Amino acid sequence: MARLTKKQREVAKKYDLKRIYPLDNAVRLVGEITHTKFDASVDIAVRLGVDPRKSDQMVRGMVVLPHGTGKEISVLVLCTPDKEQEAREAGADHVGLDEYLKKIEQGWTQVDTIITMPAVMAKVGKLGKILGPRGLMPNPKTGTVTMDVGKAVQEVKKGKIDFKVDKYGIVHTSIGRASFSSEYLKVNLLELLGSIVKLKPTSSKGDYIKSVSLSSTMSQSIFIDKHSIPGL
């Protein structure tokens, strides 16, 4: 039987894998059981009572986390020349059109988010096989295809995230970093859950939010008592 390291023994004293924790305890504990040398991501997994195979039960949306994600987001804006200055002033890291489309065709995808305009989606759409699998394809439903490119850039930079239920019925995304205070993590978590609740499909019956858990990079999951979460 493998022996636990010193850090693993310390974590074992603080955390019971079989226990379901109240919200305030969970957001505090996730930081205490994280011992990476880098600022680990804090992730949430929300299991929903939906069948993603049914089109009317697909849950997908976006939310601006009040305290951001703690990560510097690199943004590419693909736009016409008249929108380039607006995009740059809003904080876009890369701005242009044809030159970036060519770079993407050649395999360049070193950005976190791509924002574009309806007028150029025909060109961008041709790169779907490259952008789609990487989660970079702009979509009007997530606000990344818009005439207001400046506002879209600002929202992404402030902490806007997209979320989507996977084939197992789980929404999995980051809500911050281990260095965040418990209060920051709690506020971000509640903002995300509030957005998910609003998207409940009318065809979904029974419990919509089945379980909520937190984890950080390389840590165990901490399950949260749903009854301790306001609004659930």
C-alpha cells in the first residue's frame, strides 16, 4: 500500500471525502487542501437533471464572474478595419482579419477567446474544423459574434465565461484561483449557479441541480450541501 506524503497526511486531517460540506466551509476548505507550487485553478462541477442528448435540454450560457477568473485572458478580434481601433482601446490582444485567418489556417490558435462580427462570420466559419474542437469558434449565443466588439472584449477581460453541459449532464468550469479569498470564490460560485438556474429547460423534471462540488488543480472534490446554497 502506497504511503502518504507529508502534505497528503495534512490534507487528510482537514478533509473527509465522504462528508458533504456547507457552502462557507467548502469554499474555505478548497484553499486549505491545495498545496501546488502555482496558483491552482478552482473548478466547479454542477451535475444537472437533464438529458443533453435531447436538444430541448441542452444547457448553455455565459456569465461575468464578479471577481474574474484570476487568469489573464488573451483575446483575438476578427473585424473590419472600421472596428479595429474600438477593439484595441477595449484591450484586445490581437486585432485584424485576413492575416489572422491565414495564421489560423496554418495552425496558430494561441488565444483564449475569439470575438468577431456578423459581417465576417462567413470567413471565420470556414475555420470551424480548427476552431471548433478548441472551443474557439465565435457564437452569437455567447456574445462573441457582435457589432459591439469593444463591449465584448471588456466583458471577457473582466471575467466573462461560457459554460455548457457535457454529455454526462455536468457543467464544469473554473470560478477562480486558490489565492482568491473564500468570499470571492463564494460570490463567483453563486453568480454562476444563478445563471444555470435561470436556464432550466421546461422539459426537465425532478431535481434540476443534483449535486455541486468544488476542486482545485490536483485536489480531491469537495461536495457542497445544496441546502446551504441560497437560491437552490
